[in-house]
Amino acid sequence: MSETKPDLLGSFDPGDQGAFDEHRPPSRDLVDDCVHCGFCLPACPTYTLWGEEMDSPRGRIHLMKQGLEGAPMSASLVGHIDACLGCMACVTACPSGVQYDELVEATRAQVERRGAAHRTRGQRLVRAGVFALFPHPRRLRAVRPFLALYQRSGLTRLVRPLLRRLSPSLAAMESVAPPLAPAEPVPPVTRASGDRRMTVGLLLGCVQREFFGGVNAATVRVLAAEGCDVVAPPVQGCCGALSVHSGREAEGLAYARALVDAFADARVERVVVNSAGCGSTMKEYADLLADDPAYAGRAADFAARVRDVAEILDELGPVATRHPLPLTVAYHDACHLSHAQRVRAQPRRLLGAVPGLVVKEIAEGDLCCGSAGIYNLTHPEPARELGDRKATNVAATEAELLVTSNPGCLLQISAALGRQGRSIATAHMIQVLDASLRGAGPEALAGPGAGGA
């Protein structure tokens, strides 16, 4: 059992105010759906690491119930909720259909408003720094030259030990920084190759746009080859996923409204997403903005059109020629694709249709890699353990390439493979399809432009 469980800094103080205010507290009806059967326990990463009841989904639901019954917001409650990765594996595992995703999202918003003072100063600074940078593409773009200079300088061996002593969170941020490839901007409009079958919009994303531009470029090429006009509004910003998943409700809703506005005149039939965490939140816009009369209808229409890129390609069916790609790949299910969006079969069907490609499953495939949005920065030690566990299972497949559909997973698992001295390249699923359609060989997926080695 892991020994890196965080110190939760205390327990309930009867003199405190009640845990939850009246604005969207966790639903008592949803809390009561949990019959405490325990099927969620082996699916939960933190319970797997620590074996403690309050760090399981049913334990956290028990804490929510206490809060609804008048127990105060405490450091213990905040710590156990913060320690959840939000991977939603428990939602998939639950035979009673408990909507833990809705419960934890509502509770995190309460924690952010009413319990942030229970975090340490260091924890608050890390969160403030993350949200001052990651949801802002222009700020990320400004960081690129400095990161490129650092990566070329050879200072990594000197800096990393120092960062580990100063701040595990900064050390984690440095370790998952992607090797920079040349920027590949996406044009506002790309016409279909051959007959047009559909007009789709593309979410450019934040980290995806600035650090994985090759993924967006590959997405456009594949969609165009399959008969799609692709519209990528240049004014779009963050989708709000990081904020919503972290309980920063007002901020997340502001990003959601702005994204709905950005696509208002695009006249697209679908909005395509190639980042699992972003897609899961965008599909929730109808619920998130249901109380906003100016956006409720528009958000519902927008959410109904959102599809992961694997969904839309599977829905359309192939028309472009797949060229052989003799390669053995291990496919990793990103949690917010597999558990939150229930998209599992489509990526496998798409990869399986590539001639010569062998797809291998990863042991403990449903267990989170530890990335989980910003989790590997706010909780670096358990995230590192989960990443190392995932890397070991990936290596056991003896695959030549790790494939997934989320930038955070690519960074997290690449860092863990590197710590173990494994020379396994990583790539987004869409880049594998792109290489096949272009007739490129396996070498096209072996470098930093393909997701990193």
C-alpha cells in the first residue's frame, strides 16, 4: 500500500458553519442513490493506493451526506475531495448508476467557495499559478520561447534535483513539459478533399493548441480527407474544463459562454474535440448553463453537437484510403473519454482498420494514469505513483508506440516512461490515422512532433 497519502490537517470543528451553501449543493437524492455496495472500491485510484474508506467514492459520498446534514466544511472534507482524481472510473463500475460525477463537481464548487482556506498556502499558490497560465493560450504561447531555450540549454540535470527539494509541484510541472516542436497553426477554414460530407467545427484548445499543434493539424487533415469542411474560429479560447473540474464554477461558466459565442456564426453540424477532458465538459454545457436564460438554449444546442474526433470519424465511416502502418501500439483509455464520455469502442475500431497495425490492451487499463487535469501538479506524489504504475503496464505490452486521446495523458505517461528509462514513443490516436492516410511510415510517429518520446 502506498505511503504517500496526503495529510488532511484536522477534522470537523463543531463551531464551524455548515459545509454547503444554497447554491447548487450536492443533490441529496443522488447521494441517497449510493447503497455502499463497494463495487467502486477497486476502480478508485486513491483507494487502490491508500486503502482508506474516506478516499473511496462511497467514503466521499458519506462526507457529502454529512455536509448536507449540517456537518461543517473542514480540512478533512476539503482534503478528501481534493484527493479525488475525478477520473469517473467509479461511475462506470457502479451497478446502481450513482452519478458521482455530478456529486463531486457540485462538492468541489462548494469547496472552492467555502473551504479553500483549509488548504495550505503552498497548495493555494500552486492552484493560483495553474489557473493564471493554463487556460490562457496567449500566455502559454509567451512561455514557449523560454521553455525551448531551457530544453536546449542542457540544464535539466541541474534544475530537476533542485526543484524536487523546493517544490514537488514545480518539479512535476517541469517533468511533464512537452518537447517543443515547430508550431502548426490551423487555418480558420479547411475545405474537404473530394465531396463534402459534413461541416464541422474544431476546438483548438489551450495546451493542445500551443504545445501539441501537430495534433490539431493532423485532426484537420484527417477530417478533410474524410470529406469534412473544418471551421476553426480563431477567436475561440478555453472551454472551461480545467476550471469546472476544479470547482471554479463562475470562471468555468464564463469560458463556456465565450466558447458558445465563438462558434455562434460558424454554421457547423458538429463541434469536434480531440482532448478528452475538454470534450467531457463541453458535452455538459446544457446542464452547466441551464440557469442562465441568455445561454441555456444555445448551450444545449452547442452541447448536442459536440463529438470526440473518434466519434465523428466512426459515425462518418471511412472513405479515404488507409495505407499500411506496420506497428504495434498500446492503446490507453483517457479517463474523460472512456468513463465520462463512454467512448471506448470507436478509437479501437479506427485503429483496428489501419492495415498492419497491431493494437494491444494495457493491464489495469481502467486505472487512471495520474494526470487528471491538474492533479499531477496539485498532488504530485500519488500522481507519480499512478504514472509509474501505468508506465510499467505499458512497457509490459512490448508495444513500439503508446496511443491515447488526451494531451495530459501523453505528458504524464511520457514522463513516467522516461523515469523508467523506457524508449517508447507516444502519439495521439488521430496522428496514427493521419500517418496511415498520408502513407507515412512508423518513423513519422517516433519523434516529439508525434507526441514525444
